[in-house]
Amino acid sequence: MTQSLLKLLQSVDTPTVCNAIEVAQGKRGFNDFTRGTMLCSAPEEGAIVGYARTAKIAAVSPPSEAPEVIKERRMAYYKHMATGPRPAITVIEDLDFPHCIGAFWGEINTTVHKGFGIAGTLTNGVMRDLGDVPEGYPVIAGSTGPSHGFVHVKEIGTPVEIFGMQVNDGDLVHADQHGAVVVPEDVVPSLETAINRLLSTENIILDAARADDFDFEKFSEAWSDFESART
């Protein structure tokens, strides 16, 4: 991913990326995105973009393994998050879903992960401390809640599922208040061109609709041009 593409991805929303992937693929039907409504701690901060650093947690029940095993895995988790390709996104599956109670994402954990140079978090689990999450580290989560429960790390670097979307460690992910999408690796080289083409195509209808003399005839003409240009 070039710096030019990264900057562009950070400037557009996730629906735009979904549409642009279809432009790049030359067909409709791309479906590697989240389903359902997610919550964002800071929707005004825009999208988070990066390579997934994955893990699985649980919190409803206490861990059954020895404390030293849990501690060792927790430290291995943080090492995994502190290393790897950048930009990065932490992508965490809460195995208690849809009955998650453990808010792994509060002031301390978000501040630590931001310090590691991670752009933000995507999770089907719980977030809290919404007024204290550091600026520049959005959390996109399945719910909010007050307690951490018995939260503990179960797996590190394994494939995860977030609201119906499968994510492998290292996948390129784009996420915002709408949800998230995994960008196919073979699309990356043409994605910048596809996004710019999409934005240009959308302006055909948007510019016409915003004009003072817009009417049905102007709409019909613009829509015909729009249909000819889009995927």
C-alpha cells in the first residue's frame, strides 16, 4: 500500500471503499464486509485503515487455565500488537458474542494500543470509558458497557469473525462508523484509481442535483450519464 493510497483511504468512508472495490473488480457482488449496526467511539475522526492484528477474547466466565498461562498469553498478545506491519488495526473477536459483557476497550487499553502505533480497534465486543478514549484512536465495537468481567485473551493471530466478516491476521481493513470491510489483496494496486473514478462518477449526478436549475429533465440526462459511467 502506497502512502498516496493510504492517505486517500483515510479520507473516504467505508461505503465508498465497498463501492470502489466493485469498480476495481468490474462487477457487483463484493460481500466481505460487516453486517448489522456497530458503534463508533469517535465518528467525527473518520476512518481507520491498516493491516489486521487479530486476537480472540472472552469475559463471561473466569479462565479455566492456570494464572501463569493466562498472564503469559496476555503478554504475548501485547507483543503481537506492538509488532508487525504498519499501519495496523487491532481486530478482536469476543467469543461471548452476542452476549458480550467484558469491556476490553477502555482508557488504559486504548492508550496502550495507540502508543504501539495502532490506528484503532475493530471488535464485536464491548467498549467503555468513552469520554477518556484518546483522541486519534477510534474504537468500532458491538456494544458499550461498564465492566471488564473476566476478560482474558484466548487466541492470538488467528482468523476472527466480526459481525459476519472473516478477517485474517495481516488483512487490509477499512472501518468507520458504518462498519468495516476487508480489502482484497489483488484489488490494492488498482484501488486508488477505482476510488477516484467512483468519486468522479458520483459527481455526475450530485453536481446536477445540487444545481439551482435541477429538474426531472436535468435528472434524466445526468442519470443516463451516471449509469453509463458506473459499474
